[in-house]
Amino acid sequence: MTHKGTPFSGQNPTLFRFLQTGSALALSAVCLLSTPQNAAAADAEKSPLTFNLGSGYSATLYGYVKADFLWDDGYDLGRTTSSIKSIGLPGGPAAGSFDNQQLDETRIGLKVDGPNGFFARLEGDFYGADTSLRWRHAYIDWYGVIVGQNWTNFMSVENLADTVDFQGSGAVPFARLPQIRYTYSGIKNTTLSASIEEDVSNDDDYMLTVAARYGFKSGMVRASAMTRDTMVGGSQVDGWGLNLSTVLNPWHGGTVKLNYTTGEGIADVLAAGLTGTALSIGGNAVGTDAVAVTVAHQVNDKLKLAATGSWVSLDQSSGTDTDSLTSVHLSAFYKVQKNTTLMLEYFTGDRKQGDGNSFEANRVQFAVKYDF
């Protein structure tokens, strides 16, 4: 699955792997072939990590270091809370109380800005196998066309929950995929986009998406749709999905994010990452409904509080198959200084099976993050 980005293995010579690798090479070429001109004057007004490449191009290094300290009760959730999808199952997370520390979310990236709206990005983190570096983003964006690996057009990046946990809400569409996307911005306050993307669970197939976003003074609304026709785990999956999302600022310092997703054969496109019988049973696509709500308040210039509730439900399940997932994140962010933030979060999640049995896991997470 490609929910969190995968390394460029080069083992599958599909169109999307070509796009993914080609965009990375093009970005590198821009950096290497551009000749610096008047760098001292240009850099004087930029970040110390921004460099003038000449010919109208500039490159910026960015990222952060994040140290997470985790305490689990009920089950060992591991690197992120996404593993609640398998608690209580044979071979799933071990039961008991556990503590862990990690630097996996630490991130590093390079972005390039150029003439005529040219933009390119390379970005990675350490959620690869055995904490290895993996690519999150590698794409070029020029004249409204994106080529390479980026967020799926089916999801709303603005609607991502404010959580300390890397996964966040399991009820929102969430994937980074190789794609070709076109965005039209010629209508006031409105953007329209469409894409062809590598399928989230089968890199030999593709998904089609369309989306429309309307922005207004106190927020935005966005609608998107997707369709897929692929094989996952030996089963045919003919899927479709609709997503409605909004971000509102109803009071000073307050933010409300609402997200609703429905469809058939799309459970693996959600951050929860359910697959197998959650996608298809007997050749028939399984229906999915998911809701996520975040309420956040910026108390002052240093302290932010947030609460996120998530619910994912399947219309078919039996035995030990997952019937529903629910979770709550209660989060606090305190900015000690400009680049340093302390974070604290309580998480509780529940997995209910088709036979009526349910299993619960809890986590306390403390983190320190330094941005550069």
C-alpha cells in the first residue's frame, strides 16, 4: 500500500514509475544546471536555507526533526495508530502495555521555484522499512500540470486533522501516488482538477479522480470523486468514491474541519488502510462510509488545542472481519520558540468485528519537533 509513500524501488517499469523517477531527475537537473547569479544580493532577503540558482530559479532546503515518545495500553500500536485495524487478530499487535521512542517522522525536503510558476519538490521521511529514508513527494508542477508522486487528488490536504500521531484520522482519504494532474484556476475562488493516478493497492492499474474546491472568507468547501477497476489480493475490485470536506473558521482562533467519504471498494484509500474483505466479498464491492471531525482552537500565539473524532463503517462483515473503526485524538501543541514545538496527545481507538466482539487500544504520545 502507498498510503505513506514508498521508496522508488524501480522494480515495476510502469508509466507511473517513469513519471515518478523522471520528475525527480528533472528537479535534480534544474538544481545542477542553473548557474548562480548575484547570489549574495538575492539570498540576503531569503531564508539561510534558500539558494539562488540563477536564471530565475531558487532552491530551498526544509524539514524538521521530530522525536516521539509513546506509551501504549491494550495493544502495541507500533509506529502509528493505523495498526488499530488489526488489534485482536491473530498475528496482529501484541496485547499488553508497551513504551517506545522513535525519530521516524523526521523529514527533509528540497523545493525549487522558477519562472512562469514553475515549482518542483523532493521530500522524504524515515517511515521506510527499518526506519530507512523513503520518498513522500517527487513531482513537478508547471502551468497547472503536476507530474510525479503527490497527494491523491481524491483527498483534501487542508482537511487533515491536527494530531501528534503521524497517521491522524483513519476516516479521511489519504495517499501519495504517482500521477498526472491538471488544475484549472480561471474561475474566481474556484479550482477544478482531474487526475489519472496509480492505483493505491495495485501499481499495475490506475484510478481516475475529479475535484472542485470553492474558497470563501471563513473557509472552503471541496468535493471529489474517484473510480477504480483493479485486482487486489486476487480479488476483483470495481470501486467508486465520493468525498465532501470543509474547513471553517467560525470564531477567532477556532477551526472546524468536517470530512465525509462514501463509496464501494475504497476502504484502502482511507488512512485506516483496510483491505481484503473490506474491499470485496465474492466479487462484490463492499460499501464504506467514513466521517472525521476536528475542532481546534488557537488559545494564544504559543498554545493550540485540538480534538479529532473518526468513524469508519463497512456495510458487510462477518466473523473476525472488521465491521467498524472508531477513534479519538485529544491533542495539544505548545510553541516554545519560533522553531521548536512540544506536543502531547491522548488517543483511544476501537475495532469492532462482524461477530460483535470489539477491541480497544490507548496511547499517550509526547513529542518534540524542531523545524528548519
